Amino acid sequence: MDLVEAVKIYRSRRKYYRLKSPIMECFNYLDSRHEASEREVPYSEVNPTLERLLRSQVERLIADFIAQLLEGRREYMLKPEVDFIVTVRGKPAAVGEVKWGTYTRADITVFLEKTASIPGRKLFIAREKQADHPEAMVMDASDITSLARELYSSKQLKQPWRRG
């Protein structure tokens, strides 16, 4: 039925299972936390949860996009906790951190320290560029949009919704 997806955990045979649909995941979380299916929940009560879920979905979207761009597989890493890792034939091609709020150069440094032992490109993705770092590729929403336009305008992906 394609309701659940499995995401491999890096350097492990284990997988992380979650609902494939962002809407279903959001409803399930709101129902378990705020009993949304049983009562009227005011927006002010669920707003912080919705913002956190939105950031999580942006992270998921960007991770899937980078995996498609590099023609690799999106994986998670638990220790240290990394937003996403993209492997190509089992080897890390990119490691990424998504910060959809404000960030500082120190956040980039912490990310680089956590991922120092992992080979591959270090991608730090934010809504808007606020700081750069010489060791990481800092990208913002406009950079991601430009990459998507380039990817989908190429001959092989002229119509990404069609298979075959």
C-alpha cells in the first residue's frame, strides 16, 4: 500500500520506519500529542508543534532532493545525530545539516566537528545565508531552487513525474 517507508541507518543493518505521507505523519503526531481527532484544538496550542513538523518535513524534502541529485541513497546517522547522509554504492557522498531557522558560524563549526570522521561533501542548508564557512558548502533556499531548475531542465529529467 506504500504507506510506510524504511530509511537505512548508516553503518547498520537496521532501518528507521516512518509514515510516507507528510500529512498522515502530521495528523498522527498531532493526534497522539494533542488528541486532535477527539477534540477541537486551538491553533495557538498546536502552532509550535506544527512549526517543528514543518522544519522536519523541509529536512526530509531536502535530503531526498540531494539524494536524487547525487543519484544516491538517503540514510540517517544516529551517533552522532546527523540530519541526513547520502551514500553512493555504500560510501558517503554528502553529509548534511538543515537549519530552517537562524544559525551562526558556530552552528556550522559544531556540524563540521560532528561529521569530521565522515568522508564526503559537508552541506549546511539554511533558509537564508547568514554566515559562510570555508570547510562547508553553505546553501540557502535559492541555491536549492537553482539546482532543482538545472536538474529538471536537463534532457534526462525533462518530465520528472513520468517513469520509464
